[in-house]
Amino acid sequence: MGALVAVRHNPTLRAFRARFLAAGKPKKLALTACMHKLLTILNALLRHRAPWRPSAPTVTA
């Protein structure tokens, strides 16, 4: 459920999911990749004890 909310409201994860969907990947696969990326981001934040600082997503076409 957290990944669903994240891909709607977090521009970084929204762009990440959009890249997967643009490449023709299934929606469930894209969401699972977002879950993994979200966990990776959260673990890094906890490891470094840093606040979330969103970066502008890079759009490649």
C-alpha cells in the first residue's frame, strides 16, 4: 500500500514507474520495482540518519 501512495505523490518514484511502463513492462512488475526502490531509499535514509530530500527526476526520452 505504501508503494501505491508513493507512486502517486512522490515525483521520483512516479518517474521511475513511468519509465518501466514506457518500456512495456507489466503494471505489477513496475509496482514491485517501486516497492524495492522505496525500501532501498528508506534503508539509506535510516543508515545515514538523514531527512528525505527529493531530487528532480530525470526524464529521458
